[in-house]
Amino acid sequence: MNELHATAKALVAEGKGILAADESSGTIAKRFAAIGVESTEESRRAYRDLLFTTPGAEQFISGVILFDETIRQRSADGTPFPGLLASHGVIPGIKVDRGAKPLALSEGETVTDGLDGLRERFAEYRSLGARFAKWRATYSIGGGRPSEYCVWVNAHALARYAALAQEAGLVPIVEPEVLMDGSHSIEESALATGRAQQALYTELHDQRVDFRGTILKPNMVLSGYDASGRAGIDEVADRTLEVLYRHVPAAVPGICFLSGGQSDEDATAHLNAMVQRGPHPWELSFSYGRALQAPSQHAWLGRTENVEAAQHAYYHRAKMNGAARAGAYAAALESVPD
Ligand code: 13P
């Protein structure tokens, strides 16, 4: 098997998923502000260190997505983070996009930046130990959005990134995220999600990307967060699967959902319900940021004496999502001591 196929398969190994710890400096500052912690290079390093040194997390975590600053940082004992992760059998990854920027001539829409110089950046990231990468595009719903223009320019950029990643020997995670802010219905969410995925797979195909060496990181199909009568777990699972079956080629080895602002337990329960409806052509897994880290951040509060409690909170969420990977999660497991 070639290296890309092997890495992609390893990222969706049985019982495991991905930790998205690739918050940009702005995003992590927001998360830290919510717990009263000042965001400095050292506080960000210390926080990521506690996650990456959590004993036993590697039972449930196959890979970690890092930010540019983090891939260059070290654990307290001086070990570079990528080497630390690899020593636990966890695959280091890197976020390479430079964020969603206003899309020219299209009010309220964005296109993701970061293609300039990307070939050279990939070469450096590979030498730093990264074996997979992530690029996120965002789309909002409402007022005629997302436009065809927005859907296609983002798909084109995602595919350009994916081809460069594969050329450099890194597995591209392609992340078309339809945002769930707003009062839209679950039907609108399904439609927008399907359009984004359809354009993405057209561009990936046309740009010669090898699907077997990729991972899809999609949103789940939810009712808008401000909608009334929001869809429950079973409907979310059915609608999300319907879209995926329509648009995602069977050659794609794995689909690792983002959590996108859902509650921790909803993100776990939704994944669990989808796995239970299997078998599916692809592995269904997680690549959560907030839904894996929120309890840990609230336990930590920036204090050394809370590190153990924070690690336990992270371990617990990783374990719950590991159970969901097999369709073996139940809310009752939340209170069973780890
Ligand atoms: P969330 O799970 O917090 O949505 O983050 C995942 C991610 O990597 C977004 O790009």
C-alpha cells in the first residue's frame, strides 16, 4: 500500500479519531478568554502540552492537527511536539490554510486563503514531522447563501491544496464546513452541505487527487442553532448520512466530522447514531476541536494544580468518542468512572 493510503487508514483506525488542536492564535485567545487565561506563547504551549501528554489518550486518538506555532514548540522535557506525539503512535498533522477571508464581490461570503508558497511550506512541515494536513472552507446559510460562486471557488482551492499535499506526501483532510449559525431548517442545511460536497469531489477528481489518500472532514447536517423545533439525534443521523451517501465516493477511506459548536455530548451521540446505522463504505469518525477540549479547558483554568483534572476531562471525552466509533456509546457511560 502506498504511504498516503496507509496514513489515511491509520487516521481512521478502529476506535480512534483525530484531535483538532490547531486553533489559530486568534481562536485560542478567544477560548482562553472564556476561562480567564491570557493567551501567550507559553500559556498556549503549556495547554497543548497537557493535552499531548495525557496518559492513555492514544488509545482513542490517532492523530493531532497542530497549528504552525505548535508544530515548532516542545514539551516541558524538551521533546518537540511532533516527536512526542509520534512516540505514542499518534500521527502529527498541520493546519495549512490561512483562514477564511471575505470573498470579492460577494457580500457575506468567504474564500479560504493560503495557496501562495504552499509547496514550500509543505516541504518544511514534512521535515518537521507532519504526515497529514488540514484546509477548512466555510459557507453560511441564508439570504441566498451559499452562492454557486462561493461553493466553486472554495472547492477549487480545497482541491489545489489537496493535490499539493499529496505531492508532498501528506494526507489532505478536506474540510468544507457549512456553518450552523442561524435559524435555517435542517432541509436547507442538507442542501447546502450536499452542494459543497458535490463541488468538492468534482474538483478533487479533476485535479487528479487520489481519493484513497484523503480524509473528508464535514459538518453534520443540523437544524440552524437558532431554529425552532430543532431536529433530534435520529433525524440528524439520517439526514447527514443521506447527504454523504449521495456525494462522497466509496474510495474515500474515512469521514471525520467536525463538532462545529455542538455540545460535547451531542457530538458524541450523533456520531454514535450514524455508526450504528452501518456498515458504511467509509469509516465514520471524529476530528473534534471544541467537543474534545471544552471540558478540559474549563477544568484547567490556566493553573498547574489543575493539569491532572484537565487531562482527565480530555481523556474522558476521547474515550466517549472512541466508544461512539464503534456505536457503543450510551449517555449512561458519561458517569461511569474511567
Ligand atoms: P470544532 O470541532 O471545534 O468545530 O473544530 C474542528 C476544526 O478543526 C474546525 O476547523
